[in-house]
Amino acid sequence: MFIDSHCHLFYDDFKNDIADVISRANNAGVQYFIVPATNHETALQAIALAEKYPSIFVSVGFHPLDLKDFSTERLALIEEMVSHPKVVAIGEIGIDYFYDTSPREYQKEIFSLQIELAIRKNLPIIVHTRDSVQDAVDIALRHAKSHPEWRNQGKRGVFHCFTGDTVQAKALFDNNFLISFPGPITFKKSIMPDLIKEIGIEHVMVETDSPYLTPVPYRGKRNEPSYIPLIAQKIADTLNISIEEVGRVTTLNAKKLFNLPI
Ligand SMILES: [Zn+2]
Ligand SMILES: [Zn+2]
């Protein structure tokens, strides 16, 4: 069994065949889906999906590339959504220096503001980074250290599509954060396999980030959660363990992080 810990099933890419996408995933052993919103509008769409499909859970927040949609009024609406039983995290939030669609200081400020929301609600965060891992790690760890009560007994969040190094990964693990790996781990030039050889899978989850980041051999096509076993198999081969073991550990990590009632 697997959980796709990060898939954007609300996008139009899935409008015509979402039921098929979910049943194909189920047939491939992917039983649950975490669907991270990117702004207020997609949060509403994600929650609507979660109300329709028992296997879908949701995170709410403003993606760093969607900060044009951010306002304190809309953040208050996001905060209200947290009481919905299928909202399990704040995300995806973070900083993105690759596209740099908003000033860096502003991105950091809104990232911090949303971590504060997660701390108030005692929820985990789903963190997006691109060319910004160190700054995002610094901000997340600063909040973790000043709020020991935040998920003290459990985990505090995940850095998704992790592209940092071993030192950054270990600093995150030491402070109760996880990381997750998507399709690019299957690409020939990926650095992710070397990283996972050093850190193991104890603090790792799998994700597709559908409809993006499609794994080999479907690279270039729309991504979907039924491809999770391709990512898990690559991790299994890299670590010389069984795909069942990858499924067992990553599923347990997702269940614990998101406190899933399953
Ligand atoms: Zn992301
Ligand atoms: Zn994403």
C-alpha cells in the first residue's frame, strides 16, 4: 500500500477523468492522496474533492508562486477552513527563487506567517522550495525551536520534492521534519538516489506532485498518482530493499505526519 503525499488533483488536467485516475491509483496500490492547495480558490476546489472522495485529504495555504492571490483577509478564510475534518496540513507554503515571482523578503514573510498559523492550529506544514532550501530550512527550524509545543510528540512537516543535501536533510530530521521524493528520482541525472543512499528512508515519503514531475517512462506526459510505484521501485532498487518495505515505511510516515484517521 502507498500514500501519494502530494498531488494536485484539483487542476483542470484531471477534470475529465478524476474517477478513473483514482481507480487506476487504487489498482496500483495507492490508497490515499494528500492534495495540497495553492491559494484560496484551489483550497475550495481541493476540499470539494475531499468531500466527494473518502481517500482524499487536503492541505490549505498560499504557494510562493501564488502570492499575487494573498491577502490577510484570504488568509483568515484559509484559517477558517482548518476546522474542516479533511484538512490535515498547512500548505503548500514556502519560497521559490527559481521563478522569483514575488520579492524574496515578501516570500519569506508570508512563509513565516503561514508557519505561525500551522503552529496555532498544531498542524504540520507542506513546504515548497526551489533554489531556496537553506533559507526555507532556516526559517522552519527557527519556528520549530521557538515553539517546542508544535507537534512535540510527532512530526512538524515535510519538505516536498527535496533537492537539498545530506546536512540539510539531517537538520530537518533532527527537528521532526520529513522529506519527500517525486518522479525526478527516476531521471538519469538525478542527485536524489545518492542522497537517499546516505540518509535512508526512515524519514521519507513518496509523492507524485501530479500533474507535474512525471517519472520515467512517462516523462513528458501528464503525471498521476498511479505512477507512485515507479518512484517506490527506484528507491527500493537504490537501497537494495523490497518495494513492500518502501511502501510500509513511507505510508506509516504519511499516516503519522498528517494524523490520518485510517
Ligand atoms: Zn511544490
Ligand atoms: Zn506541489
